[in-house]
Amino acid sequence: MYFHQMSRIAIQWIGLFLTTLLGACSGTPVSPNASASDIGQKAIVLISVSHDQGAGNGANAIFYLDESRYPGRVVMKSIQDNLSIPVKSDFRDRRGHLYVLELEPGSHTIDGWQVASAGARISAPVEPLQFEVKRGEVLYLGNLHAKLVLGHGMLFGARSASNAMPVVVDRHEEDIALAEARVPAMKGQIRVALLSLGPLMPVGEASKRYDPVVIPKVPTK
């Protein structure tokens, strides 16, 4: 009886894990080895995410695609890491990365952002930016960029951010060239379909909150 119950619990946990894993597949990066036939069967968007070069690795601009959708939310960051080591920027004059993502065909929104820096998180609610992508389309939507007010210096030449403003910028020449080099089968297939350029329309003032500092508990003797 005991082992039967444990097996049932294990199956439930495996099911929960698979559900979470499948949810994480939304916004799947397109494989560099994708063929032209593969591309023709997918709905693909290109978005670059970045922040001002002056901050270096001292800030991380984070934008959310379909934030209110679960499963399906996609988190896009200007700093990715590998085992906590920041991955080199894709760009020379901005700190960030290019995202080449397969989405479910249909309507989607960019509906949230924040900048994490020096233990603080800067954010404000915004009017969602809506777009639609169809199967067989490869759309370049623009560069989601965080303009920063730089604060104090940090290690390795980085600077903290004391305030931030999210904007949409057209960097299609650089971003599309990078995407075509990364996924050769997309060459000549990418259509520019920019989100509304300029600042993301705020619906409230930006706020700054600090992450809680966890103090390890020292056991009493």
C-alpha cells in the first residue's frame, strides 16, 4: 500500500513537471539548423532586448511577452547568464541579446518590464503593445531598450541604474543581419513589422523596490 501511494505521488509530480516544461516551450528559440521548410511552418518573431552600454553588467533590462498568459509567458533579458556568468553581449553599442522566437500563431503582447540593478528593481505598469504573427511569417518587431540614469560604479567597470525608461527602437539593419547569420534559412524571409516606436506608454510612475536581504540563521549552541 505504501509503495503504491508513493508511486501515485511520483506520477503526479512527473505530470506537474511535464506541464511546467511544456509551458516553458512557448517562445522557443528557433534552431540555427532550421530548414526553409521548418521556417515556413512556424510563426516567428525577432526582438532585441538591451540597455545602455554604460551600465555594462551592472543592470539587467527585463521585458515580458504575454505576461498575463500562463502557460505562455516569455521573459527576455538584456543579460543572460551561464552558471551565473554573464553571456557576452550580441551588440557593440548596447548591452543585450537578440531573441529569435517561435510563438503560437495569433495575437500577443509586450506587457511588462523591469530593470534589476544593485539589489533594486525599477518598474512601472505600461499599456500593452499588441502584435499578431501568422504561421509562415517571420517578423522583426524592434529593439526593446532601457534608457538608464546611471548611478554608482561597480566591479569590472559596471555602473548601477538609479532610474530607467523603456523604449522601442528600430535597429532592423543590425538585428536582421544577426538573425540571418544565426539562422541562415531565414535569409530574405524577414519582414519588418515594428511595434509603436518611442517610450512604452506608462500608466503609472516608475517605482523602485529592493530585494530582501536574507540573513542566514546561526544555530545556537
